[in-house]
Amino acid sequence: MMDLGRLRALHAVAVHGSVGGAAAALGFTPSAISQQIAKLERETRTVLLERQGRGIQLTDAARGLADTAQRVLALVEQAEVTLEEQRGRATGRLLVAAFATASRGLLPGVLAELHCEYPELEVRLLESDPYPAAELVARGEVDLAVVQDWASVPLPVQDGVDRLDLGTDPVDLLLPVAHPLAALDAVPMTELRGQRWTSVPPGNICHDWLLHTMREIGEEPDVRYQVGEFESQIALIAAGLGLGLVPRLGRGPLPPGVVARPVTPRPFRRVYALWRTQTSRRPAITTALDVLRRHWDALDLRSIP
């Protein structure tokens, strides 16, 4: 009989496309994942991974086995949900994915409360942009995801996934204090034409939103600086290199020389949680959603200068 942990490792490699990605998602080292796959190859007497340049590629046999593993893992998850529901308390492992600023501005308090109040629950955090996070939930690779999108750039969510709306996160224009637009109390969106921009890299939902927003006013934005962290963007703005449209969640105090101005009409992003419908009765899910909601409600994003 094939070992369930080894099947889980193979399925994670198939989903994430690499041993390293599978290791990050499952909370193991790449070496441990490689060992699991090697044991599965010996167990099945089948080659499952082949070297391709610096990476790996699943064989046809591995892809078929990974599909089977997905179905097996779904059945196991259903059994675990039933048992946890019967116990009536949050237990087991809960893997949470969250975008970067939620990981900084919301999740620390949530995870700390879950750790202290529910010692039988092992919570792990995986930082992920909403696009892959939504897919990971649908595939069963993570249990819960905190994601964000925009009215003009909605996040695709597959059937069989439920959501809890947490709220909205206001977006400010950040700019050097010496910039002419800094003299305005509020900056009309149409005044943002012809500016240099800092933004997250392409493939990120916030980058897509910036392109969509500027194109709505007839502008193809000049995105000069593409960096993943908003803190890095703010450092570039402080150096006078460009402007940024930056949400408030997870944003620290602004450095000297950078000011925030509201934009009209006021942009905002929507923040919500995703989980698989079939796990809705699981106490770990209901408990985590409860804690998420309370910690979000305790945030006062409107008061951030």
C-alpha cells in the first residue's frame, strides 16, 4: 500500500511545479520532499521525476499518480473534517495563505491568538499573491486564504470555494513632499497622467489594477520601478523617483519626505477569506474565520495618516 505522506508530497510537487515549492507549502525541507519522492519511486518501481535543466519534470506516470493522489487526499480530508467536527474543537493542521500586507498587518495577531487559545491546532502561514492562493485553496493545497481584489479586477474563484468578506482597504497616493501634487488636499485621478510609478511586478493583482485604473483615464502608466514590497516602493518614493498608489493595510509610518494624499474618486481594495465548501463544518476553519473577523474589525484603517 502506498504511503499517504509520499502521495501528498508528489501531489504538492505537481501543483507547485518544484520540490522547493512543495516543501514551502507543506512545511518541510526540500531534502525531505526529495526523500519522500525517492521512496515512492522505489515503492512503485516507477520513475516519477526527471531532471530538466536546473529543474524537474513529472513523468507521465507521475502525473497520473498525482491525479489519483488528489482524489485520495480529498477523501482523507472529508474524513478528517468529520472527525474534527465530532470532537467539537479546532485541532490538526491549518495551512493559511495570505498576501504580503495581510501577512504583516493582519495575520500576526490572528496567528498569535490561535496559537495561544487553541494549542491542538498547528497553524502554518504561506505568503502568496491572491491569484495562486485562490487556486491553492481550490486544489486543497491550503486550507484557508486571505486574499484581495478590486471591483475593476475581480479575483477568479472556482466553484466549491466559499468566501467571507472582511472589508475594504483604502488606497492613498504616496508622493515626495516636494512634488507639485503634494500641495493638494485631494488629488483627482485625472491629475495622475504623465507620472512615473512604482508598483509590484507584473502577474500581481495590484499591478493589474494599476494598469486598468490608469488606462481608464487614457493613460498607459510609466511603471519605472517594479518591486514586491510596498516598503521598498515607499523607499523609492522617498528618493524622489516616482509616485505610488499604496493601500493602508500593513503600511508603517511614512519616512520623512513622503506624504499621503487621498485620490478622488477614492480607490480601495476588497479583502476576504476563501476556503473549500466541503470544509465549512471543520472547527479549525470556523474558529480561524471567527478570529480573522474580530481582528479585522479591530483595525482602524481610516485613521492611518
